[in-house]
Amino acid sequence: MNYFLTYTVYVLILSVLMGISTWKLFKKLGYNPLFAFIPFYNYFIILKETKHPKWWAILSYLPIVGPIMMTVFHIYLMKKFGKSLFQHQLLTAILPFIYMATVNYSKNVELEDENELFLTDEEKNAKKKDSFIGSITFAVVFATIIHVFVTQPFGIPTGSMERTLLVGDFLFVNKWSYGYRMPMRPLAIPFLQGTIMDTGQPGNPKDDPKSYVDGVALPYSRILQFNKPQRNDVVVFNYPQDSVHTAIDRKDPYVKRCVAAAGDTFEMRAGRLFVNGQPEKVLGDQEVQHRYMVTTGSQLDIPGLYNTNGFLPVQEQQTDKGFVYWFQGLTDQTAAEIKQLPQVIDMKEDVLEKGVGAISYKLNADKTDYTKSIDTTQSIFPINKPWNQDWYGPVRIPKKGDVVALNQESLPMYQWIISEYEHNSLENKNGKIFVNGKETNQYTIKQDYYMMVGDNRDASLDARFFGFVPEENIVGKPMFTWMSLQGAFKDASSSYQAPFKVRWDRMFKATNTGEANKTSYWWIAAMILILFFGWEYFMKLFKKKNTEEEL
């Protein structure tokens, strides 16, 4: 069932529930009882009768926003019939169709007289309070609309994209860059990604309460898709192998660079990236970085290096002869400067050996010994290849329409695509491969895939580990950095932490131009602030002028 058909079914179910639980109330309002069953128009009548903006009715069935607006409209309707106490509003919010039905079918329900001449001071104060709460609610709804349908804030917690995106950068992501992906879990708490809070085992999201109702689901659909991710785009996507969330749009968001698109061939040679047999094209906002091991006779002044080179994640270990440092990612210039320090005895790039697979294993239950259970999240993809993050491939990125051979050697490369991303049943029995119950030796790819890799290649958990990123996981492009705070996130892999400071020079600058000198958007921020704070002032001035003219 496609997205819009499923969505229509949900709307019709809600409309029937609305009609069954309120048709008598609509009759008392002077309308045909059947109007209570008509989507959108039923809420239009409620807003009209309660003297609220009638255009709000279009928000009533929108994913995520709709449940909030419906609750508000239901409370308006109940107040119209005298159910204005806190317990009435609580019941309306928690058990909407049940409570409204009890009011609808009660014998003594009557319209409330709203003539302000007969209101007590307490009732007038309550009305002002409701007006204030209504303003706050609409502000939340407006912010939710922007968050769900236009742009989403996103923070950079790790150094995988250094020096293009820094740890502590906060971005706005354009959800329309590659076509808008329709929400797949319409019943959800606004502004939360996957879970509400960490209530179970610390750091383990599997036992945390989810921020959405998984049972109310819509299929994947993308509208107005005029572009697809191109090579060298910085892209935000949902982590494909997130085992906590079945909903694609609720999986953890990641940001990497699309180094190879569908149909390209990707390869790493001694830590250098090649696409279609050619060295990567380095854009103006990128800096090539590599992992280095530095041996010194005495301790380095790491905080001093931060002052001249910015935060450099590093592990420090003291030895009998001095110190050993493992720098996550150094540019050629920074590496040359460190090599000239008087304490340095030896410095070499840390490149993994060719032909050695990078496989990690999980700890056993008591965390004292490793078992033979492979940790696929920390192991190179696919696990049957003698590859690692420095020597990888060559591998062709699957493209829609590709027919790939299936055998025991190729299956680890494509099994996630077949079973998880393209939702087929897959079995491997007695050396034979079955897709949807039929034995086969080939498979036709149903969507495009992408190779997403961090700019800080030696400190990035990326597609070399979790595999190809399906098109349905793409969220959009980062637009600009609205806040940048050094030291906002702790780097657990570093012996030293970055001192806290606000990086004013990065704020309100474009993030996806590929240029070294990025465009500043300070003027847009200033306009938004002027409109936000100035609008209320001018409206008050306008109302005051009208009042004076009436007098």
C-alpha cells in the first residue's frame, strides 16, 4: 500500500471516530450531524463556532502536527459545552473519542453561554490564561511544522568530519534538497528523534521509551525529488544499521560526505581515497588528514598546540623512554609543524597493513573475555573481505536496476540490501540462496545506494563499517552553521579535551558550498530577529492607532 493511500485510510478512521463521538454536539451547534464525519470540515466548524482562525483546520491531519492540533480543537469543542475544568481537558487529551462520546451521548449537555457580560472575574482570568496557553501551543505547533516539514537542527558530536564540520557545530538541514521524505511515524512527540530519555541501562537506547508510536506507520515516500546526492555533497542521513528503531526516519542521524554515488567504484589505497580509479577531488572546504604516531623524549604541550592548530584529538601514553602520541587526524601542514618540535624523536603515518581484515568481536556477558560473536558495527564491511579502513575495495556502489550475482562470496555484500533495505525474505540453506522463498543466483537492486565517508578518514565510523546507505535513508543537506561551541561534546577517545569557547567566526556560515571562504548568513539572522521582536511592537502600535481613531 503506498503512502498516500495509507494516509487516507488513517484520516478516514479518525474522521469516523470523530463523527461517532460528536455528531449530537454538531446538531446542537445547528449543523447537519453528518458534518462531524467530514475530514477537515468538521474541525473548520469547531474553529468557526469557537471564534478561532478557521485556517487552522488544514493542520488537523498533518503527520506529527495533527495530533497536537486535534487535541486543541477537541478541548475547544468541550469548552463550548461547558467542559472547561482541568480534569475535563485532561480526559479530552488522553481519551479524546471516549470522553467526547460520553459528553455527546449524555442527556443534559447544553451549549455554554459565552456572553462576557455574565462572566465572573475568575472566569475572565481563566479565559485570559487559556488565551496565553493557546499562544504557547500555537508557537510549539509552528516550530513543529518547521522542524518536520522544512528544516531540522542537527549537532556534530564527533570529529569524523573535521576540519569541514567541527565538533560542537550546530547546523540546520534542508529537508527538501533531495526531495522531501514524508514522515513515516505520524504519531510522535515533537522535536524528539527516537527515544524520550535514557531511563534504562546508561548508553543503551534499546530499553528506553520511544518518542513515537511504532504501530501507526506509513510507508516510505519522497515527493518533489529533482536532485539526488552527488559526489562530494555533505549529506545528513539516518544510520542504516540502527537496530533500535524499525522506522527509517527515527534512526540516528549521521552526517558524512558522499564520496561515491550509485554506479561509482570506491577504493582506499594506503589511506588515500580513489573513485572510479582516480584520486579523490579535494574541495576548498576540505583538508586531507591522516592518523600519525609520534614518539617523544618528553611530554608535548598539547593545550599549547590547541591554541595554534585547534582541537587535535590525541591519545597519550607514557613509556620508559618518554611518551607516545596517536593523533586521530593531522593535515600535512600540522604534521610538518609537530615533526619540527624539539621533543619529537620519531613520527610516522599510521597505515594499516594491506590484506588484513578489520574485524571486531563482542565481549561476553560478564565483560571479561571476547567471544566469537562478531561486532558488525565496529567491523569492516563486508566481514568476509580482507579489507580495512586504509585498504578497501575496489567495490561498485549498487545502482537501481543493477543485477548482482548471489553466491556465498557475494552474499555478505548484499544481504542487508535484500533483507533489510528492500524488505525481502532471505535464506541461506545448505549452500543455496532463497529470496522470497525462491532459489536464485542473482538479484535486481531496487533503489540507489551511496558511499558516505567522513572527511577525517582515520577517525570516522562510516560506510566502510556500516555499508552502503540506501536512498530512503537520506534526510537532506546541511545549509548553515547557526551555532558553534568548542568543548560542547566530550571526546572519549582523546586524552585531552578542548577548552570551551564560542567560535563566532563559524556562526551563520554556509556548510555545503565546497568553498574555503563560506558565505555568511548573519544578515538573515538579523532580519529574523528584527521581524520576531519588531512584529509585536508594530502590531501594538497599529492597534493603538485604530483605537484612538474609533474614540
